[in-house]
Amino acid sequence: MRIAVLGTGEVGRALAGRCAEVGHDVVVGTRDPARTRERDGYAGWLDGHPEVRLVTNAEAGAHAELLVNATNGAGSLAALTDAGVAEHPEHPGLVVLDVANVLDFSGGGRYPGIGAAIDHSLAEQLQAAFPAADVVKGLNTMNCQVMARPDRVPGEHVTFVAGDDEEAKATVRDLLSAFGWPEHRVLDLGGLDAARATEMYLPLWLSLSGAAGTAEVNIAVCR
Amino acid sequence: MRIAVLGTGEVGRALAGRCAEVGHDVVVGTRDPARTRERDGYAGWLDGHPEVRLVTNAEAGAHAELLVNATNGAGSLAALTDAGVAEHPEHPGLVVLDVANVLDFSGGGRYPGIGAAIDHSLAEQLQAAFPAADVVKGLNTMNCQVMARPDRVPGEHVTFVAGDDEEAKATVRDLLSAFGWPEHRVLDLGGLDAARATEMYLPLWLSLSGAAGTAEVNIAVCR
């Protein structure tokens, strides 16, 4: 599958690397590839992942059958716009896997600002902005290393998918399966409005991570 | 210990009954005991729990060494005010265990309105209104039957405490231990601001409960 990852930070690197590793054709989109190359060791990361190509957001959008939104949530709308998701000429019904959260750490203090609330979420904002795409929320409830390699954390911990298009969710499930997520640990929460629930969970994840002293922490469901 | 439970709904009944069962001296506070008796089978519930006395909120406040806020979150401030928590003459340092959430189901739809956000929580609102009390947030992340009897759900599922007073948290921990919560499954998230995290988790709990088809569901932490 042709996958474009938007986002060149820790999350984008973890997911782009893993998508390539499990056999997909992966590009990473960024505003300015030359500048990204110079930043935060990105050139070194690319050298270690020669199968991943760094391109502009627009080129990434044109490449994508599946687009992974791994940008900072505050910049997601702009990045997907740059990627041409609005008119995405080659692939109507583009699947967008949105793993982002709108977190604002600029205020200091224990908790960041957070963009989700009970009546809205980033994923729904993206779906409303790009109605021809099929947005699926997933993986946003954990550290990116665990997203990409669930076996880094022991136990029956879970991830969630939410979205309004069943076929798009099935595409995302296939990708998660390739990452190592057993089917019974990918919980379908239903429509995309459930993204409110998973985005609002972030403060608890931050607390759990703080209490555990590690980012490699996740939750299991007991019933 | 002399415990007053504010709230006569399902949560108040489950917790008052359990507090009495584990040996505490329990009253339940309500605005109008005569009216409560006539409502929703409450008289029958009291007949089944003769060791629990139904009193006014003011009498409940005067009784309490530990006060359990099991009211609907939207009415909590008024109930604690009626209970005289502001001036609580006999017990400065009254411990308030706040298990409530501000949920508004009046709008219909999948998710209720919710009173918590990243910059405020019900527990902090109560602490600010009653500075002489020591508010501890706890148990608000699950169904009340599971709060009172954690062994109704299998597995290493957890509950959380948050509060600014260590002694008050220790008092709450003792109560949870009597309910059947093993010490290692009561996770201390630190100061009372962590109530934001546990109150914001409610939409995910609602989703998990919906997906599981049962209210008897809770989360475990994997690391």
C-alpha cells in the first residue's frame, strides 16, 4: 500500500519507519524537505531508513492511498490542506489515519492545553474539513513507540479505532495488525465522534505515564 | 468511622450500603428525608439496610468524619453547602471523598455534557469552595457496583486517588481497602488537579462500557 506519513517528529518517524518495515511504500511529507533534513537529526534518521522518501506535503498527498496524520494536532488542518486532501484527485475515499492530539505545553504546569472536549475532536474537525476523505481515529492513546510495536508493553493492552466508514476502518485494522496488534486488542468504538473520548483520555494517560515513570504504559480493559 | 454519604441515587446506595457492611457508622444525607423515602423504592432499600439512617444534609454533615459526595455532579456544590461543609464546626479537616462526575444527559446523543476540562474539575471546584475540607477524588472512573465491590470485575483493574492532603488520601485508601481494593490497585495520581484527568476519562469509560455491553468494565494499567 502507498502510505504517506505527515509529520517528521518522533511520532512520524516511528510510524513511517514501521510502515516501511512491514512492507509498505512509504513517503514522509513535510513543508520544506531541505529544512527538515537539516533538523533534529532527520538526515541521519533518513540514512537509517533508505526505503522512506522525504517529500513535500503535496507530493505526499498525491502518493497516498493511506495518509497517516502524525503532525502536531495544532498544525494538522494546515498539513492536510497542503497535502491536497480536500481535492485529492487520484484517490477519492482517501483513508486518513489520525493519530494526533491537540496538546499545548506552552503554558507550563502539569497538564497541557488540550483541543478535545465532549462536543468536538480533532478527528471530526478534519473529517468536516475534508468530507471526501475517510478519517479514522486510532493509536492516539499511547506513546508512538508502543503504537508501532505493541509488544514493547506486556499484557493485553488495547488500542481504539473510531470512524464513520467501515472499509476505512478495515484498512486501518490491517495496518495495525501488521504492526503487531492482535485483532481482539483493537477495539472499535463506533463512529468518529468517539474520537472525543480517546482525545479526552490524554490527560489520564499523562498521569499514568507520570505515576509509572515511563512513557511505555497503556491500558487493558477488564470485564 | 462516622461516614456521611450525600446522594440517594444508585451510587449513594451502593456506597452507603457497602460502608455500613464493612463496619462504619453511616448516615445518608438528603434535602428532604420524607420525600426521599417515598421515591424510587428508597424506603424498601432502607428496610434492607437498617443500619443506615436517612437524615437531612445538615445532620449528615454534622455526623461526618468522612463525607462521600455521591450526588449528581451538577448538584454537588449545593449539597455540600447544605451539609455545612464550609463551616463544619466539629471536624476541621473533614475528609471529602468526591466520587461524582458532572454529566448532563439532557441533550440526547451519544455523549453527555461533561463538566471537566483540562483547566478545571468538579473536585477542585469543591476544594476551592470549602478550603477547610480535604477533598480527595476517587472511584469516579467506574460503575458504582464496581466501586463498592471491585471483585465483581476480574483482573488487575485499578482505581485512582488524587488530592492535596496526604492524610486525607490515606483515610480514603483505608476505606477502599475495606471495600476490597488491593493497595497496589489504588493508584495515587498526586495532587487534586489530577481530578481533571479522571473526570475527562468518563467519555472513554462510556465508550468502553458501550462496546463491552456492560457497565461492569474497568481498566488495568500495563507497563
